[in-house]
Amino acid sequence: MSVLAFLIPVTLAMGAIGLAAFFWSLRNGQYEDLSGDAERILFDAQDRPLIPKRASPRRDTISKETTT
Amino acid sequence: MISSLTQAERGAAMLITLAGMVAGLAMAAAGQGDPMGAHGWIVLIFFALFFGLLARAAYGTDEPEDRGLAYYDDPTKVGILIALAWAVIAMGMGVWVAAQLAWPDLRFDAAWSGFGRLRPVHTSGVIFGFGGNALIATSFHIMQRTSRARMPGQVAPWFVLFGFNLFCIIAASGYLMGVTQSKEYAEPEWYADIWLVIVWVVYFTLYIRTLARRREPHIYVANWYYLAFILVVAVLHIVNNLAVPAAWTGAKSYSAFSGVQDAMTQWWYGHNAVAFFLTSGFLGMLYYFLPKRAERPIYSYRLSILSFWGITFFYIWAGSHHLHYTALPHWVQTLGMTFSVMLLVPSWASAGNALMTLNGAWQKVRDDATLRFMMVAAVFYGLSTFEGSFMAIRPVNGLSHYTDWTIGHVHAGAMGWVALITFGSIYALVPGLWRRETMYSWKAVEWHFWLALAGTVIYVFAMWNSGIIQGLMWRTYGESGTLRYSFTDSLVAMHPYYVARAFGGLLFVTGAIIGAWNVVMTIRHVPHQVPARDHPTTSETMEPALPAAE
């Protein structure tokens, strides 16, 4: 069963990637406001991207840079 | 739609289609006299169509929209329509092959219409064509909404969507020509596999780039499910399809593994295709569209995250339960069996979480067929994961393996869970996406729901009966220690169930046709609405649905 010597390391490596992602999410503070996180998806009445406060929305228009 | 691309994006898209045309021409030239040559022509025509569309619009009107102000939804819309088209085609194929098992004459004596060639058209068509396109379309929607950010660029999403469909077309047309590498759910040959890797890498980077642009600090749990789907399927696909082409001028290739080694690799892939293609991504759909439609946050968000990590770490070890009582070492079988039983915990956590979210909103489930689709999907998810853990236990598997019970189990999951959650999500998505007031006909949604549910139940019960009868007949011994029944005896016993199965499938595909019709009519005939919310503010029953909290 030489294939196991291949499949098991591949599987363990995938598990390690998952574990790394989990630790990243912990350190990143992803789990600090779980009830708020669950509810915020329900409130997007405007259905459009959030625009950062300082930048004007016009800055996001790529077309102006490319069609000159 | 092309008019919303910038000149630079049109240029990039034209370069990609040109490269595709060159690749198609090379395949057609190199593979003369081989099915690969025919595939070359398909690739050439596919890219030429898009090249023609782009060329016609190359110097046409340029209507750049303000990209900071809206999500990019065109690929989602097209993806949903393509998914519905695949649903009708591939489920129709399913009814045909089911009918062939009951009445073999329905093959009509052609080579391409044999069971062995049509069956993978059905399986790949529903899994990749219907399921895959629905996953791609909804992931584009969800990743933008939950990140509160628009996708970067407008070429990559189209490349992913159409590139994936080219893979599906090559796969389905190849099966009809007899091209297959005989690995279940991974039948396409080497060039299709390589193409899918390219598409998938673009898909993954597109997802990560969108998440990197997010304005919302938290990554909603649905995104984790979609990311696991994309990442794990990539690794599984690459490892399982390691093969050496017999020649660069033909479709035939030989797997890098042989015998039981190949079987182990195949089911390491095959079971995780079920786990990460047919479960993980659809759980992402469930965790987004169910709370949105019910207008309630998920019952326990903490539990949804726990079950995500549980599924991620457990599922990958379960594949060897497909190889009980084979040449596979005993401990590997036991390992797969153990993890399969453990999987029940995160699976039921998700199913229970979905149902508990609806607890307190049952009047909505009663009135709103869309939400009912999602509710029944969660029930079938719970049922089929319980059944799966049960069937993975070695002695149970001794009875169920190689019988129709397996087919019944797969379809409880595929029809009851995957297809129902997808249809529910599509009905939740379509009116909001096209800015329509409501679906064209809420009665049609009801019809679709009951046809789908009846079809699933008939199908699954027929296969349970057929499978257990088969399994018992094969292990019945006479007094002299010989088998009591011949294989033909068991075939005769299965016939009525095969008729019932074909009928159940017919009901299911009828529902899908009604659904596709309803979506098209919604787009064409329902008046526009100024968007107030991401999804319709009233359900079909016209009850007030805006939460007081807003």
C-alpha cells in the first residue's frame, strides 16, 4: 500500500493548512463578536458596497484612468 | 454586459479568447482521428463565439458604471441561468438512464446512448453543471455581500464561469464519444483536467482577492465553507487525476496508480468530492440564504463555526469506507469507518442549527415555499448524513455495498439536500438580483416544491426497497450451502422498483422545468422594483416581512 505513504502526508498537510487558517482566524479576532457577526448579514438594506469615509466614491471608477 | 467592461478589460478578454482559439486549433490538428480532435473543434468554436461577441463590441459604446457603488452581479445572473439549463438537461438524462434500467430497449441500439455513456452525462451534469454553476454563482453573490465589497475586476469572474462550463461541455461530449478515464465523478481525460486546474486557481485567487478588499472585518461563516470547497477540491482533483497520456495526440491516458492503490486514491477523492463539492459549498448557501430568507440570525453562530472546523478536519479521512472487504488493509478500512461515524456530530450540528433557526418562524415555513425548500433540505441533510455514517459501519456495508441502497443514499443527499437547498437559494436570490417585486408565480414555486419532494421520496423509498431485497437475495443460501437465488432472480425482483424510480425522477425533473420557466418568466414579465433590500421584502403570501429592528 505504497499509496498511503503519499495520501496520508497530503491529507495531513491539508489538515495543517486548515489548522493554520484556524489559528489565523483566532488571532485576527474573528470570533470576538459572534452574535453581532451573525446578525449583520441581515442588515444591508442598501445592497451596495460600503464606501470608506475619507475617500470619495468617484475614486473607485477605473474607467477614467483607462479611457483617456 | 460587455458594455460595462473597460477597454483594457475587453482587450484582456480578447487575448484570453484568442489564446483559447489557438489551443483549440492545436488540439484539433494534433488529435485528428481521435476524440481529442473533436474536442479541439469544440474548444475552438467556444472561444470563437466569445471572441466574436467581444470583437463586435470592441469599439462600441463604453458605459462604465461607478464601480464603487454597486456589487458586480452579472456573472451571478448568468451563472444561475446556466445552472438551471444544466438542471433540466442532466436531470432529464437521469430519467432516461433510469428508464433504460427498467426498459433496456430505450437505448435504441446506438453506441452513444448506452447506459455506460449516458450515466456520467447525468452525474457530471447534475454535480458539476447544475451544482457547480449554482455554487459559483451564489459564491460570487455571497462573497461580495458578506464582505460589503465589490469583486476586483470584471474579467476573472467571467473566466471562471465560462471556463468551468467549457470543462463541463468537454466532459459531457467526451462521454458520448466514449472518452473516460473510468474514475467515478472524475471521468474527463487529462486535457480537461488540466484546464479545470487553471480555472480553479483563478477562482480561488478571485475569492481571496475579494475577501482582502472586505469592508466588514468579520469573514462570515459561509465564506469559510466556500473556501474549503474551492481549496480542497483543487487538491483532490490534482492528486486523483495524476495520469500519463498515452500520447499527446489522443485522449487516452493511464493513471499513475494501479489496482487497490488506484481504488484508494479514487475514493479518497470520491468521498471528499461528496464532502467538499456537494456538502461544504451548499452549507455555505444554507448558512447565508436560510437566515436571510427567515430574517433571523442563525440559531447558534458559534455552533456553525464549530461544525465547519469539524467537517474540515474529519471528512478527509472517511473515503476508505468505500472499500470495506477489499484488498485494502484492514486498519485503513477501520480508520475510514471511525471517522465516518464521528462525522455525524458536525453534520447534525449543521442540520439542527438550520432547523433551530426556523424554530419560532414556522408560520413562514408554512406560507413560503422558498423557505420550505431550505427547511426540507436541512432535514434531508440530517437524514442522509445519518444514513451515511450508518452505512459506513463494516457489517452494514456488507449488506448495502454494491446494491441500490447506495444509489438511494446518494440521491437522498443529491436530490433532497443539494438540489432542494439550491432551488430554495435560487428562488430567494432571483427577485432581488433582477430587482423584481416577486417571483412570476408563487403557485409554480409551490408546484415545484411538492413535485421535488414527492419525486425524492418515491425515488429514495424505491431504492431502499430494491437495495435491501438485492442485498438479502445475494446472501441467501440453500440447505446444500449454495446460493438460493441467481443474479437474474434479483434483477427480476428489482424491476418494479426501477419503474418507480424512473417515475420519481420524472416528477423531480418536471419540478425543475417549472422552476426554470418561472425564473425566465420572472425576468421577462415581472415589473422592476426599486431595491429596498437584498431580497424581496414580502414573501409570496404578502405578509409584512420587514423586521421591526430595522
